[in-house]
Amino acid sequence: MVTMTLATFAAQAQAPAGDVKAGESKAAMCIGCHGIPGYQNSFPEIHKVPMIQGQSDKYIVSALTAYKKGDRKHPTMRGIAASLSEQDMADLGAFYASQGKAPIGETPSRAASTAVAELLTKGACVSCHGANFSKPIDPSYPKLAGQHSDYLYVALKSYTVEGNNVVGRSNGVMAGISKQFKPSELKQIANYLGSLQGEMQTQPESRFR
């Protein structure tokens, strides 16, 4: 345990600090998809691209790192992440984390139905993503409340994919959780989480207004 803690501190000490202004100048490659409200991606199926303004900086760095390593296999995002340095990722994380809405309450903005509540309990979703699904226990985990439900559904399904070079996400914990559910149940979870008030948004850049 001590060894793991020391390793964590060492990793944090080595991680570059993000700069908001630098991140703003580097976000030009991102705004073509993430800066257009309602913009849709057609791979691996049609869904809205995720809102990233208001996500934590640590999560954005974690996600970009996973794309660069190939743990997340979306071809476009892998190509973009491959061109980024650790400093680039930290700067983008700082910029997008600074763009969110005001913090929300400590509990979800609407109660889940009995059926969905049972699914959330089965998946132990609160234990990692927080009681309001917007305050994860680790900042490298994503905020979920208010995220596009069709994106959440595609993301959850991606953890169940194996042996595909262009689709899927490698994460043992999320794979184990997602594989417990039928696609229809994953959709119920995604629809509920997407219906909640959240801290994320897509604020269009001036060139797209």
C-alpha cells in the first residue's frame, strides 16, 4: 500500500502543470467536433460527440493518454492524441476544465426509477462517480451527469468489445461492470445519467456561432 501511494505521488509530481491560455490556443484541433452543440459522430454508430467543457483536467489527460496508448481505439481520436505531448494534454485539460457550468448539488437533479436504481446499484456507479454522478472519487474518472445519453451508451458498450482493432476500450473495471448488463439495460442507465443536470456544456466557439 505504501509503495502504491509513493508511486502515485511520484507520478503526480512528474505530471506537467496545465496552462489555461496555452490550452486555449491548442484547442483548435478540438473545436471542429467538441465546439459545435449537437455535433454527431457516425463511428461506430451515430451519436453526439461528448461534452468536454467542464470535465476535470485529470480526466481529459487520462482519456487522451488512453487514446494515445491504444487503450481507447477510436481511430480519429487516436490520431489526434498521438500528436500530443504530455504538456499539450495538460494544457488542454486545464482549458476545458475551466469552461464548465457552476457546480451542481450533492444529489441527482431527478430520482431514478426503481428499475434504473437497481441497475445503478448493481454496477456500483455511485462508488466511483459520486452520489450526484458529477463528483467522482478520483479526478481521472469522468463526470457523467448531463452527458449526452447516446454517447454514454456507445461508451458503455465499447467496454464490452474484445478483439477489435478499431472499436473498444481496455479498462478491466469498466469491462467487468458493463458486461453484466444487456444493451437495453446499458441504454436505460445512459438515458438516466444524460437526463440529469450536470456541470458540462458545449459552448460554441465564435467561428461556429
